[in-house]
Amino acid sequence: MLNLHSSSPDRWFAHVREHVDELLIDHAHCEKKAAGTAMNLLFAYVENQALCREMTEIVREELEHFHLVLELLCQRNIRWRRIKPSEYGRKLNDLVRREEPHKAVDRLLVAGIIEARSCERFGILRDQLPDAELAKFYDSLFESEARHHSTYVRLAKDFAPEETIRTRLAELAAAEAQIIAAGEALPRMHS
């Protein structure tokens, strides 16, 4: 369903469990970036009305999630601040081809893979965090991440045949699995 080629390693949860405050700050930044990605796609492919409608909805949902995370930070007296991002998104975006329509396909599929990984990790947080409030919070976001993943993959089919999309999605998902396997020292949503 999520088109991921790997599961998150146990070390990821072990690391972020010890740094939940920093994970929440990073999560807020991720929601903001997800809204920006959808907005950029809306501007880049304005002639595609279906894409524009879907991106408008994703922007709205991602900004709503951003505000929910900010509210959670406030309730927990965690200061919202700039933090060093993980390299995950940059490494995936480096795989985007430069020529259209390949660029559109890759941008949509990379966004979809990021949503899929977020969904998977929200499920881990929902199932394994001892903090019941946070577990419930991540459960509430799980379904929208899965839906966003499906939307991005479906929209990529506007730019290339389905078989081409399946092949490219598998290639990008394999590369994403390598990025996840390498990991990072930062306690981030996508480290």
C-alpha cells in the first residue's frame, strides 16, 4: 500500500524515543515543508486542474497539521525554533530528473514516498510511544499521510503511463530504503 521497500530500523524509534521534544519540533517543520511542496507543485503544474485541486487540499491539511503540532508544542512548553533538518528530503530530491515530464513524475513520487515514510513512522509512534496523548495524536494523522501518498502516486500517472510510474516508483523507493538504512544521528522524523 505504501510502496516502501523497507521498514524503519529499530534504532530510529530507540533514538527518537529519547528525544521526543526535538522530534515534535522537527515534525512541525516537516508539516510546513509538506505544505510548501504541495504549493510548489500547484504553481509548477497550474494547467493540470486535477492536480491543482488535490494540491490545494493537501496544502490545507498540511497547514492544519502544522498548527496542531505547534499547539502540542505550546501545551508541552516546548519552544518552537529552527533546528537542523535531516538530509533525507534533500537526498530524495537530488534524485529528481531535470527534464519534463520526468521531473513532474519524480517530484510527485518523491513527495509520495515522503508521505509514505511519515505514515509508517506515525504508525510506529502510535503503537510504541508510552505517552498516550502523543500516541493518539499520531493515530489521528496516520490516515491522512496514507491518503496523501496515494494522491501523489495517482497524480504522477497524469504525466506518464502506469507501468512507467510503477517502475520509477520502485527505483525511488529502493533509493529511499538505502537512505533510511544509512540513517542519521539527529532525532528527526526522517532520520
